[in-house]
Amino acid sequence: MEETTGTIPFTYGGETYQTWYKVVGDLKGGVRPLVVLHGGPGTPHHYMIPHGDLATLYNIPIIFYDQLGSGGSTHLPGKPPGFWTVDLFMDELANLLTHLGIEHDFDLLGNSWGAMLAGNFAAARRPEGLKHLVIANGGASMELWQIGTRALLGRLPPDVRDTIERHEKERTYESKEYKDAMHVFNMKHICKVDPWPQELLQSFAVMGDDPTVYRTMVGPSEFYVHGTLKTWSIVDQLQNIAASTLLINSHDDTAQDIALMPFFLKIPHVKWVQFAHSSHTPFFEERERYMTIVGNFLMTL
């Protein structure tokens, strides 16, 4: 399958940055492309690479990109918190669509924070060219997200739960005891594949080299968000989404049902699929079923 990589100039606030991207497939082949939005914020595209299966199986051109501040795009560790807004990332996405010449006919798929960004873009910008929207393992508000993640603590062994809660309260996030307890949580609620896939490890490693975006917008953890996304919500805008929408989450997902329910109740054309044997990354955990569901959805009119 043909692959093309490059960077796109992105001007924001009077300064010009670079957005790294990769296209798998042919954008001029007559098939509507899918733009894939990674999570985090700040967790680069590597872990989303399995979505390249859709190019092979359905001949859908796939566009991966690293959002500003992550991966191969411009890093800006010195920017103040007020720089890192949802509007920044929506403008970057719009710039990518225009640069690639696909703004009049495209689909979006976002995972985790990428799903939140995709939903916000669809609701606030109302792009006429957006035909299909996939909200994969993301929520409609940070308040609902935190209710879900904190509820997951109750499913952990009592000693693990108590350790996490104690260190969250004391904000001792660098403690080995806390990190060991979070490893148990992550293996149950982020990805159940053991050992973790190399693409997922790579994304976390790259983000670890520069955690600016995640630390600024979320904070040290997702149980109690302290960053600029603390009050983020699109619940009151969801009725504006005109695109046919697919919701995806899993029983053990950090994106619990409470976080997705507003999408289901308020988007006019919506379908919800749950994965029984996955957590936050069903494209690793139940890869074949995930690709079939997403691919068939994207091929509908």
C-alpha cells in the first residue's frame, strides 16, 4: 500500500508551526478518506497505526497525523497553558483538511481525546464535508469522563485501589508504589494485550519525552483532572452533529457508558457498538471485529 509522509505549515497566533502527517493509500483514488485523530492529548499517532488495516481491507485512504506538541509535529514546551486550547487543535485539523484538499468529502475517527476533538469539531464547526464520524473510546465531557474513571477504581483489588487513591490524594505521582498500582489499572483498562503492542509502547515513550500537552491540558492523571480541559464539555452542542456517527466503547474502557451517553441521546444519526473483551484500545484487543465494524460503517452511504 502506497505511503506518503510530510509536514504541513500551520499558522496560529501569528506564528507558523509544522504538522506531521502520513497518508496510507491514494487520496485521488475516488474513495473518501478517513482522518485518524490520536488521543492524549499528546499521545502521538503510532498506536493508531492498526487503522491502516482499513486501507488494505476496504481500500480507504487513511490519514494519520501528530497533533501540535507531539510526535513529529512542532513541540512547544515553553508555551503558557492558555495556548493549549481545543480551538487550537480544531484549527490545526481544519488546516490539514484544506492542505490535503479533502475538506469537501472526508470521514473522521478519533480515539480517546481524539474522539473528543473529533466530536467537538463536528459539533462546533459543522463541516459540510464530514460524512461519517467515529467516536471511539471518548466522552462528551470531562466531568462525565472522570465519573467513569473513578468508578473503575472499584473494580480493582482493594490494595491496588487504596494505593491509587492515597497517592492521588497526596499527589505523589512519581512514587514507585503508585506507578506499580497504575500498571495494574492500565493492563485492565487501557490495553489488555500482554505484553503491550510495540506501537502503543512507542506512543507512550514519545509522549514521555515531552509530556507538555498532556500535563497542561489534563494533569498528572485522569481521575482528577487539573488541566485546561477540566471544565470541557460539548453536551449542549451535540445536536449540531449532522454526520452519521458510530460510537465505540468497551466494558473495561476508561470511556465508560456515562461519558458516551450524551452522544447517543442527542446526535440524530447514531449507532453504538460495545466490545465485551476489550478496554480502551479494541483495535488491538479485538482487532478483526473492530475493523469489520468500522469498515462496514464507513462504506455506508
